[in-house]
Amino acid sequence: MNRNNLHLLALPLLLTPALSAFATEELLSETDFFIDIPEVTSATRLPQKISEAPASLTVIDRQMIDASGLQTIPDLMRLVPGFQTYLVNANTYGATYHGASDDFPNNLEVMVDGRSVYIPLLSTVVWESLGIHLDDIERIEVVRGSNVPTQGSNAFLGSINIITREPTTSSGVNLSTLFGSQDTQNGHLSYADSNGVFSYRISANHEQNDGNDHYSTFYAGDWFAADGSDGKWQDDLSRDYLNISSTWTPDLTNSFWFQFGVDRGHKTAGALDIDSPHVAKRDHDSRFQSVKFNHLYSDHGTLQLSAYHNALELSTPRASVEEILTELGVPSGSPIWLPFFAAPIPADQVPAYTQALIDSNGYHMIEQEGKTETTDLELQITDKVGRTDLVAGVGYRYLSADSEILLQSGKADEERTRGFGTLSFNLNPRWQLTSGLMLEHSSEGTDAFSYRNAVIFKPNIGQSFRLGYSSSERLPSLLERYGDASVTFPAYAPYVTSPVLYDYVRSANPDLEEERIKSWELGYYQALTNQQGYVDLRIFREQISNVVFTYFENYPAEPDSGKRVLSTRNVGVWENNGAEIQLKYQPLPTLWGLLSYSYIDTAHENFRTGEIGVNSKDYFNHEGTLTPKHTASLLLSWSPREDLQLSATHYYMDQVRWIEGGQRDAYDRTDLRLAKQWHPDPGSELETALIVQNAFGARYQEFYAHNAFDRRTYLQLKLSFD
């Protein structure tokens, strides 16, 4: 646990006397507080105007979701400055903040109504297993910058809180369907009702598409061609999910919120970084249950007790005999002569021996396999004492993961306890101090201590300046600590009487330390009252150190054998300096636009450093930028008539060298949407929308070299009625 800057916790106490000298009750008039500024909770757990939050936030509301024409949650992150979204293959997304990522981004906390959906088995988010549809979302609050002091370790670089529609705010039936490119066929149904005390909302969805067409020479042999595909495959997707949300308000001081969901389906996965990738069908089975109880114990005090449970099972088939023989370069019907055998295995015994090899190692061509669960309990109190708003609480989380390929030593689990608190001092109408902290303890023997201080100055109505500093620590995930795998050849009498360790693929490291980030930022927010918009500017410096990475080094037990092993250590160090701006502007009631831009300069001399064995520079130097220097988006929406909307969105991302995906060129992409509404009767609405993605640009690659994004066209129909 890093406490080198513990003295900074005293910043609010030191500044309070000086700033209090400016205190006066009449600096702003009463009407100044009625300006339309979005209210958020994700930065501190306290309800507050976005101009008074101690961190930079972007709110993606229904207006933006509808106008963009985007169809997935990670795609919506393209509208947020500093974020990068990329398709790993046709149905696998990665979303990261400030780059420096691979195909499994691990430094963002993603929540649905405050429930973490971060997967300890893979140290990331499986976006296609969340069990929600875009039509279920009220808004998305995105914290740009480390939010560990509020939301814990996973929010190391930032956080995303997806806030769904409460049952009490909607009623009636909503139907939608989407058809188009890649043989996409999606359908969504929701129904909501309320009797005043009990409200509920049921949402069901089906999604399917064929993905992109690919070809792999790995599967082009005689043994595979029998199915007629001759190496051709598609990274397709099919899933069904059900989500039930209900509220019960027995009286004016107590309320309950229950949520339940299942999401099941499959997709074809494979890393498209080579011409002949290994691919496999990956099934997922996701379930969650959540309950929240709120009790108003005073006019301004609330006690909240919440609990949730997530369970996810990912399954891929074990490798076949034919796949293993192809990987070993052994022709069908041929003997195998392994280097440590005194004689070859006869051809007629090769299939049985290969199957024993598969069974003894739990060998899968795609490693996204296993079970994981998260159980979380939390008690939180929110109150107001004089001019101070406060929130404090404690929590407990149990994590478990089990995988025969990723965790060969057996099931791994961990208990985490946490204590947190935030104080917001309203010194006077112009000056505000906010301090927050989070202390986390892991049963694995490590602690993480994080805090944030911000001074906010509000010189005029709807305007604020913010100076903030945070120091945060992230606890390693179960996969990072205990991920281990090896390849062992079974015994073969009389030449080998005991199993032989052939390749120690990955080694566990239970002694991993916390990752660390120190952030300085200067923020500016200006509400544009007459234009129903805002200007949001952030200038930042982030020093990231002790980051967990997995890399190859020489096998310690046999340093001269040429064998390598994947080791996991705290070896990543880099620094981000830059600026972000977001501007929403509505010059006319029928015309509005949203501009987002970020400049990020990532400095690193030797990205993965440390004692990594002989010939380290052959394996560990990362040449090129870790982060796109420039990213931008522009969303324009025009409604020439009340029943007609035209929108266009342009995205730009600069060149980048992803840690896993390699060097990718800069790209531009323009999406178009045309929507028309009809009202058959006063209680119903029908909308038809034509969506064209990448309307004018050429095919381009976002992550892997062999996964291209081309022009895509969709027709969307929506019907709602009471």
C-alpha cells in the first residue's frame, strides 16, 4: 500500500480557513441554482450537478443514444473524449480509456445500476453477456479519470455506470427490430406497469448475426474439408436474454429495488492477428440477481443496503485430435517421434495418445473457458450536516474463478472488504472542497489505499473551475494472480514411464503488488444556457506505475533450454499528458451537435521493464505509441419537421500500436441515420430508421490486421403504445 502522499489528505483542512474568509451567503441569488445542469452520482455517490463533481464526467443520454444509431454500449464510448473502442473481431469489443491496452482491457470499472460486471476470470468485461438492450438504458455516466476512491480497484483509469430505466418512469409496450448487414436479425420487447406501490419492467431480446467471412488454412486440411467449409468460417453471434426489474415502495420512507437477468448464447471467437487463426464456438451463460433497500431516516439522510450476485460460465470445446496433429505438423496417419522418446509412436496409436494429451492438459484452442462468480454486500449512509454533504459505507465482496485451461492449479477465490467515504464542503456558494477515500483489503494479503481531493470554484452561474489530485491503487485480479498453464506429455511405455513437462506456458504469481496511478487535473465547465449545451475541458497528467503485465521470459528451471514461460509481474510504467474537450451546442430548437476531442501524449522509455531474464529486449520493448495521440467525434442532429430526424456522426482515431493487436493506421468513419415517426393514435408511436455505418470510408482495421470494418446498413423499426 502506497502512503507516500498521505499528507495530501489534509489538503481540505488546510485550505478551509483560508477559503472561508471568502464566505458570504449572498454571492449568488436563489434563482442561480435553477439552471439546467445534469445531475450525476457516479463521481462521489452523492447526487450533485455535473459542474460540482470532483472529476470530469460525460453523460450519454437518450437523445445521444437515439441520434447516434449505434447498437452496442461499447460503441457509444466512441462519443466520449479520451475513450477508444475497437472491434477485436465482428462480435468482440474492447473499450479503454487513454489506450495502453490489449484485447482484454482491464482498467475500467463497468457497472449496471451500480452493480459491477467486471469479470475476475478474464480481468475485463464480457459486453455480450450483460443482459440489457440500449432501449433499456436511461443514461450512461462516464467518469473520465481514475475513480477508485469512489468505486474501488476496477475503476483504475475510469468508470462507466449504465443506468437503466426505472419501472416507475415508463409504462406500456415497446417493440423494436433491426435487420441488415451481416444477416443481422435483432428483436426487442419490453413491458412496464405500475399500481403506485409496486412497479415492474420486463425486457426480452434476441440478437443474431453472421459476422464477417474469414478463411483459415489451419482448418483447410482433408480432415476438415469433409464438412464442406474447407477452412471458411464466420465470427457469428447468437444470444437471448431476459431482464426483470421491479420496485416496491410500501411507505414514504422505505423502498426496494429488485433486478434479475439471464443472458445465454454463443459466438465464434479467434485472434485475427495471423492468416490462419485458431477459432472455436464459445458459449456463455450469464445470470445476475440484485436487490437494494433504501430507508429515509431523516429529511436529508438515507441508509442504503444493497446486495448482488453475478455468475458467468464460458465454455469452448476441447481441442480435437485433428487440431492437435495439425498444430504439431503431423500428417494424418503418420507416426509421431517426440524428441524425448527413444522411438516413434506408431501411427495406429497416435489418435489415442493425442487424445490422452488433450485430456491430461484440458487443451482448448480458445482459452475463454471457465466459471466465475461475484457476490457483493454493501451498506451506505448519505447525509447532510450543515454545509457538508457526506457519504460513507462499508462493503464485502467474494470473487471466485475456475478454468481447466486458465487456472490449471484449480479454483481460485478471494475475499475483499472495503471502507469508503466522501465529504463535500460547501464553503459558500462559490467555493467547494471535495475529499474522498477508499481502503480495500484483500484476503490475499494486499491492501489498496486511494484518495482524491478537489477544489471547485464557481464564479458565475453554470460555470466552474476544478483543481484536483488523486492517488489510487488497484488490486490484481484472480487471473493475474493465479493464471497458470502448462503442456505435459503423458507417459508412453516403455520409453517414457512418467509424464514429461514440455512447455510451462504461464506461471502464477500470488505475490503481485497493487498498481498505482497519480493524477493531476484542471477542469472547466460552462453551461450554455441559451443553447441548451455546455463546454467541458480537462487538462491532465497521469503517472501510472507498477502495472501488471504478462510477458515471456526464459524458463527459470532450464535457462539454457530455449524454453519460455509467460510471467506476470508489476512491470508497467508510463505517463499520460494531455487535454480533453467536449462541447454540446444547440443553436436552434431543431439543430444540435456534440463535439468530443482528446489529445494524449503517452511517454514510455521501455514499456515493460524489470528483471525479465536474458535477451529481454527481444521480447519486451514496445516501440511506437501506446495510445492514439488524437481521437475525435462529431455528432450532428437536425429535425426539419417534428416527425423527421437526420443525424450524422464522424469518428477519427489516430494511429496506435496496441499491446496485443499491433500497429494500426489512423482511420475516419462516418455514420448516417434517417428516422421518421408516425402517430397512429394518441397513445402510440411508430418509428422507422435507416442507419448506414462507415458510409463513405474504405475498409479499415481497428485492432487486428485481419478484422476489417466495412460499410454496413441497417433498417430499424420501433413501436410503442400504452
